[in-house]
Amino acid sequence: MNSTRSKNVIQKWLPRLVVLVIAGLVITGLVKAFAPQPVKVDLAVIELGPMLVSVEEDGMTRIQERFVVAAPLAGRLQRIQLDPGDTLTAGETLLAAIEPLDPTLLDARAAAEAEARLNAADARWNQIREEAVKTDEELRQAKRTHDRIAKLHQRNAVTGQELDESKHAVRQAEQNVKSSNFATKVAEFELELAKAASTRTQEAAPESPQNTQFTMISPITGRVLRVFQESSKVVSPGENLIELGDPSDLEIVVDVLSSDAVRINQRLQEEGSPPPRVTLEHWGGAEPLHGIVRLVEPSGFTKISALGVEEQRVNVVIDFDEPNELKDALGDGFRVEARIIVWEREDVLIVPTSALFRDEQEWAVFKNVNERAVLQRVTIGQRNGLQAEVLSGLEQGEVVVVHPGDQVEANVLLQQR
């Protein structure tokens, strides 16, 4: 009797239980289907660290001091025996020889022109000699100042930055002295050529030694860069014959956008700040070379980019920071990639630039707060390709969303990818 009753109860409630279970499963599935799902994102932590902003452009090396030897008078040039790359010794190496042509060497007009060139060469030599005296005195003064600052630095009376500035001033003065000495030698050589040319325009007896060939000797120790006239020919006064230079005395020239040139020049002229540092990469060696910016040229030029867009460019001149035997492998006109540091700090609150986006003309990020996205506007300072300086809006240790997509909105659930 009892078993029959229990059986009837089970048969009565079993279909209802099945329906309830199925309904519960359906409801659970619907809840899960329509419930908001967390968005998988990449996250980054706001941290303090070093940051730098640089300008990266291609550049090339060039010899600082070039000297083009030109024919001082008309005549027949003998074949030049030198080739590009040949070494030269000041006062010894024969560059070229010119044989006289009558009546050109005895012409009154040629004589007057030679006399005028002689006077101009003499005036230039006197002017450069005075400049050389000035640069020598500036070098002595820079060395005295550096010695005084070095002594004060030993007593912690001046900062290390002032010591670096005095070192840079000495290097700059030494470079000026080197350039002025080079210019003095060139001016003296030009004066000797002008004197010789003036002498050759004077009439002489057939047996006079003046009727022998006119020779030109190298004024510098270096190498031949280019030979303009290799074969024998009749040349006119002022015609270029050969170009000389010292390949070990190199500088780097990098053309940058005019807007970047302004930033570099501001850093260069900033009082109390050392010249911008430069890292030279992909020049052919295994290690990068280092240099400092010496000059931002005051005049720009127009250049067509690879995309056909006109750009205003400015040349930036860079010196090698210190002697380095690695750079001896470089020559004139070699390509380098320069990274010019225009801003750098050691302790900067950094946010990845990939986390930034514009919100009503302001910069903003999505913070991860309790696994939910919170819109936060921020104030940004300096930026480079990967990082940005945070001035306000974020604190150290906070977490932000990197590369926020369209699915990331305020108050959306987040899940780290």
C-alpha cells in the first residue's frame, strides 16, 4: 500500500522536477549569455624612470678643412701624377707643374691681374694671422679657466656641470686654433703662389731661370681628395686643379627638419646646459660612436622627401666627443645614423604613448580600478615614440590600459590578456 503510494508520488513530481531543472539551466544560460563579459586588454604600470627625447636622422661625415688648389696663372699644365687617396707631406709633395706660354705670361693685363691677386693674398694672410693670434689667446684663457674650475671642483666649490662646460670650452678653443693654423698655412701658400705668379708675368731673358716650369707644393699634410684636371692641358688663372684635406679631421653633418633644429638650438644655447649629446649608429662598426652638437647652421634649405613633400631642412654640425680609433675607418662622405638628444631626465613619471588618446581636445587614459575601466584625463609633457612624461592626472603604481580598443569604455569590466 505504502509502496504504491510512494510510486504514485514519484510519478506525479518527477515530470515537474525535470521541467524545473530544464528551466533552471535555460535561465542560467540566458543570464550568462546576456551578462556583460570582461574585455581582455593589455595593462601597464605607471613608474618613475629615466626618459630622453631625441631627433633621429641620417647624416654623413665630411672633412672639416678642405683646400682646393687652383692655377695661379695661365699656362700649360703638366699631367698630374697624384690620385685620390695619395698621402701628402706639407712643403714636400709636388702637386702640379705649369709651363709658361708666350705671350700670355708676358701680357700686361696678366701682369696687372697677378699683381692684384698678390695684394689680395697678402691682405688675406695678414688678416688670418691676426685671427690666429686671437684664437691662441682664447685657448690660453680657456685653459686657465678650466684649471681654476678644476681646482674649485676638487674642493666641491663648483658643480660637475660647470667642469664639463669648461672642458667643452677648451675643446672648442683647440678646434678654433687648429682651424686658424690650417687657414694660416693655406693663406701663406696662396701668398707664395701669388708672388710666384707675379714674378712669372715679368719679362725675363731667355736664359733666365724664370722661364722654367712653375711648381706647386702641398701646403698641408693629408691626402688627395679629388683631382679636377688630371691630363695635360692649357689652364686659365683660377681653374681648379686638385682638392686636398685631412681625412682624420672629420665632422658629421645631419640635416633635420627646421622645427627639430629649433629644439636642438634651444638646447645648445641653454645657459648652464652642456651641448646636446649624439649617438652615431649603423656607420659600419660594431659599437656606436659618440659626439656633441657644435653648430646649428643659421640658414635652412628646401629638400624633397621620399614621399615628394617639400621640407625645410637645416644642417646640424657634430664633432666627435673624444678620440676614438674606431672612427679612423670612416672617410669623407660616409653615411651614419645620428640620434641627437634634445631632452633627458632621470626621474620622470612615465606612461606608454600607446595608452594615450584624445578626449575633447585633452589627453586621457583608461585606468584599471578594481577590474573596471575608469576614464582619466592627464597632462602630458615631453614625448618620444614610446613614452610620455606625466605632469598630472596619474600617480606612480597606477595601472592603465595599453592600446584601448573600441570595446573599452568607462566602467567596462577588464581582464588582463
